[in-house]
Amino acid sequence: MDFSLNDIQTEVIDSTRKFAEKEIAPIIDEDEANSHFRRELFPKMGDAGLIGATAPGDYGGSELGIMEYSLILEQLAYYSASYAASFSVTALPIKIIEQFGSEEQKQKYLPDLITGELIGAFCLTEPGSGSDAKSLKTKAEKSGDNYTINGVKQFITNGGQADVYIVMVRTDEKEISALIVEKNCAGMSVGKLEKKMGMRVSPTAEMLFENASVPAANTIGRPADGFRVAMTALDSGRISIASIANGISQAALDKAIAYAKEREQFGQRIIDFQGIEFMLAEMATELEASRWLTRRAAYLHDNDLPFSKEASMAKLKSTEACMRITTDAVQVLGGYGYMEEYVVERFMREAKMLELVEGTSQIQKLVISRNLKKD
Amino acid sequence: MWFFSEEERMLQDSMQNFAQDQILPLAEQADETETLPEGHFSKMAEMGLLGITVPEEFGGAGMGCVEATIVHEELGAVCASTALTYLAHTILFVHNLATNGSKEQKEKYLPDVISGKSIGGLGITEPGSGSDSLAMATMATRDGNDYLLSGTKTYITNAPNGQIFYVYARTGDGKKDVSTFLVENSFEGFSHGKKIRKMGMRGSPTGQLIMDQCRVPKANRVGKEGYSATHMMRNLDIERITIAGISVGIARGALAVAQRYVQEREAFGQTLSKFQMIQKMYADGDAELHAAKSLVYEAAKRWDIAKSEGRPLGKKGALWAARAKLIAATMATKVSLDCVQMLGGYGYDREFPVERMARDAKLNEIGAGTNEIMRLIIAREELN
């Protein structure tokens, strides 16, 4: 067993940090305050080799593992969870097309998604179906060589900004398929742009499909593969969300430690009060446990071992730890912590979303217990 | 609560109607625009709420801590921002003045704050002194018949929109050499400072009181010079009990939304309310809410009984207030975050009120004494 990072991994961490220091740190407070999505960041992330980290070299990817990808997300989230979330969502179509798409689809979409010229989105959730994804109602009816899509997708990250949407539809009573829908498809439009508790840079929109017609050739894999495609994407997506959680947690912990060292009350630094010391000790321990659970899930994935249970455990633990760590960071900073200027309140608002996306904490527990019931 | 009197029940009923009809419809707007809806103070004045604890001879309602807590709970259940601004005005300014001010000061200032014509607030916290409040640096020096106050008070509720403030300042070198002054915003040398953007309680304006050689007449000193440290601490009891009432209200409001949602929303062929996981989250929240509520009203009742018997609670008052605030504030953060979780994606959506309630709830673990200070008070009373 070896817990050390190799040279490539160290390099990935360093270069992502440098990128984020230069491109994200200077603009993030302004973007958050204005809920402004800076699209031009994506080609820059593409340039830096971040978006296609795990994709095949033939399409411009770097052929790294989920482990390295997880390190990238953790570093990005340290500077901006919102951009990290949008980034991880544009990576979902890449992963899906790479794994299940036809050669033609790969050539058509992967290179531009990897450079960040195109942005991707993933449409599964609907107003009436969240955790129970299988009950989705959006329909695609086949007529000739085309599918006609009708329905509503809800809470779509990158909705409205994305160019390539992977849309889960019902092609038959019992059949869910994954279709690629391009931005300019007539009949697809952007509905309401949601206002959220946090993650305000990252757009969340309703996507409306009204007789939206796409070629049947846009089906990913075979018809009826859709649910498997979605679930596979979500399994690795859970490692992504866990990594984002760990990045936020580290940022919150660093801010709390720095403040507690500096702030004096009752004639001493507050970091020397046991109430604060123990809070920080618990935060650091929670983060460390979360991080290694996440890296273990990534290790299993990269070694072609079953990782679904571990990915759920990593997501459950990391996001719940992140919620506690960020809430406690606000507490350590006291009145300052509650004010926007000191940023930790943003971490807390962001943390809450991670307990909801890519399967709520409750769904992770279902996945884990389902695995426990197997022999 | 089971022990509420007939009058307290009537107040609860009318507050519920008032909150539903007048406050709830503007709660989302207050949060989004970060401003207290216009007209809230005059409506509360019409309801007779602004001088709730003030004796009738001074134009108040002559009620006690239980009634004040009921009002805070009911406002908190629909719009915690309104409840917090109400607290800063009614408890921190009006109640403190009515309790500690001279007859002349009460006659001069109470009518306008009770009618809502002017809005009040209280200044303790400074950039360098939060939990360690007696380390405040704002100085008041005598200048003939006046005092000159210099210093900055920060994180002051109603600072941007208030006209009259109950300000603590140092009048000597000893740690406890603290005095109180009634500072009008029109006084020479006073400025409001900038409005501060917060995580939650956004409808309740927060800002700074900046005093630069601010000239305050000696007649505006409350009590004797250098004798404010004790009453500053004692005044915090009713503040902590009533803010704990806001926490109870927030959790109750959030649970009510979750209760409706989980009974309507279906997943996997049944309503969410049929899943054990949701039942646990809801049941724990419900039980914790009621436990906190019982404790908060017990503290309020003890405060009232002591007052009616003319024997101040002293350190016991601080202890009960600390217990109530610690339990209620931590409960409300946990329960409101769980309510976001029960609503899933909708919970995170600002169109549903639970995310606002979760953001609001966190303030009460910090304001009016942090959780850590509540634990310190309990430990000081029970362990040493």
C-alpha cells in the first residue's frame, strides 16, 4: 500500500493551482456577486489540459486516470466550487461519449469539448423525477430517421451556456435512451434560470423540449442503454463531487486556521482556546478521512475494480464532512464568518448543494446498502 | 405551550394571522433585495408590538418575556429578518431604555420608538471586540456638559436604517469602566458606515456606527458613569431568550414546508413521507424543535416570574438564557439544513423558502453571543 502521490500527480496539483491562482482567484468574488458565468474560462481550462484530463489522446485528451482528475477538481474547488461544478459537468458528456459513443460521435464532439470551445451538459432530472430518475417522463418518438423530443428537464447545470446536451429520454414505455442534442436544435429552449442558495456562478436552468427533432444517429449506444449510461456517468460523477467537497473543505479549514491564529479575544489568540482547537482538529480529521476515501474510490476505478459502493461512500462522507467543516468555519470566524466579504459563508452555501447533486445523501445510502446486501 | 395564559394564547393567534397576512408575503423580497420592507415598522406599531415590554405608563404593552418570545417566534416562522430587526429595535433599544433610562430619557425617546417613527439599535460589538465585549475601544471623554465619543461599532443591526442607538463606550481605563449613551444619528460626528452584505438575515440591515468626536449631551448618559458593565450583561438575558424564540420559529417554519412537501412529492411509486429515511429526518427535527421550544419558554417564564416577584435572576438568568439560546440556535441550523435536504433540488432553489431559513438560522449561533460564549456561561455557573 502506497499513499504517496507520484510525479505526474504532484505536477497535476501544481499546474492546476497555478492556473486557478492566475485565472480564477482574481475574478471569483466579482463573478459570485454578479452570478456571472465567465465562459472564456473554459477554453483556458482546455488549453491548460484540464478538461480532457481523462480522455484518449486521439481526441486531444491527456489519458490520465480519475485519480488525477479528482486532484484537479479538488484544486479548482479550492478556488471556486461553482466553476469546478460547471467544469465537472462539461466533463460528463466527454466521459459518456468516450465510453459509450460511436466513433463518429467521438470525432464530432470530443475534440471541441476537450479544448473547451464547446461546453457540455447532462439532462436527467425533471420537475417530477429527481432521486427516482427512472420515472422520467420526457418522451422521444421516432419518426423516420429522427426522434422528436417533448418534455422538461430541471436543474440543469450549464443549461443555456452549454453547446452539447446529453438528454435522457423515454423512447418506449420501458426504454430510456441517451440522445445528444445540440444547442441550436429547434424545439429546445432555455426555460427559467434558477436562483440558488449558492454556486451562483454556475448556471442552473430548466431546459424545455417542444417537438425538438434530432437524428436517431444521435443516440448514444443502443436505444435502451440510456439508464445504464446515466448510472455509469453518475458513479464516476460521485467521485467528482466528493473531490469538489474536499477542495471546499480545505479552503474553509485554511481560512479558519488563519483567522483563529490572528484573532485575539480575552487576551489570547482564539486558536489557543480548547473550544476552537478541538473544532479545528475535528475539521481536519474529517477532511483527511474524506480525502482518502475519495482517492480509494478513484484508485479502484482506475484499476478496473468495482467502485460503485466506494464512490457512494466517498460522496456521502466528503459532502457531509464539507457541510460540517464549512458550517464550523463560519462559527470560528464568528460575526466575520457570516459576512460575504470573508467568503466562508459562501463555502457553507456551496457545500449544501453537494449533498443534493449526483444523487442525494439518501441515494448514496441506498446504493451502499444495496451493495451490502449482495453476497 | 401548555402553560400559556388566555392572553398569551390570544397574542399567539393574532401574531400568527399578522405574520401570515402582512409579513410572509414580503419575506422573499426582503431577502432578495436586502432591505426591510417599507411599512413593517408602522404595521408592528399598529399591532402594539414595538413597546411590548414597556410599562403602560410609558405607552408600552406592559407584557413580559413570554409574550415577547411569542412575537419573535411567530415573526421568525415566516421571516427571520423581520424578527431580527424587530429584536434589535424592541428588545435591544426600547426594552433597555425602558429598563435603565431615567424618567426624562424615557419621556423624550420612548414615544417615537414605540410609534415606529424612529428606529433603534444597540452598539456593543467592535471590529476588535466580539465575544470579548468588555475589550471595546470606543472612548467617551467629558467635554463640558457633553461627552465626545470616538470609535466604531460594527455588525450592528438597524445601523443603516436607525435613528437612535443605545451605545456602550469606555469612560475609564478599568476593564469594567463602561457607560451607556443614547446617540442620535443627527448628532455631530456621527455617521452610519456602510451596509454589510451577509449570508442570511438579509432583510435585516446590518452596518456600522462610526463616531468621530461625536458630541453627546450628558443628559443622554444612561445610568451612572462607569456602571454599565453589569447591566449590559444582564440585558443580554432577554435578548438571548427572544432570539432563541426566533430560532424556534425558523425551525418550525422550515419543518412546516418540509411536512407539506414530503407528503405531496412522490418517488419510487410512493410519497417521500413513506420512506423511513425521510421519517427519521422529519421526526428528529420535530422532536428537537419541541425540546428546544419547551426550554426556551421555560427560560422566558422564569424571567417573568423573577420579574414579577421583584427578585432579579442574576447569574441564574444568564444561565437559563444561555441554555435556551445554545439549544435553540444549534437545533435551528440543523433542522433547517435537513429541511433543505428533504426538499432536494427544490430545497436549494431560492423559490422555496427553506434555503433562506437555513441561511438565516446560522446567524443565531453567532449573534447575541456565540455558541462558545453560551457554553462558557454554563460552565462558569455549573463547574466552578
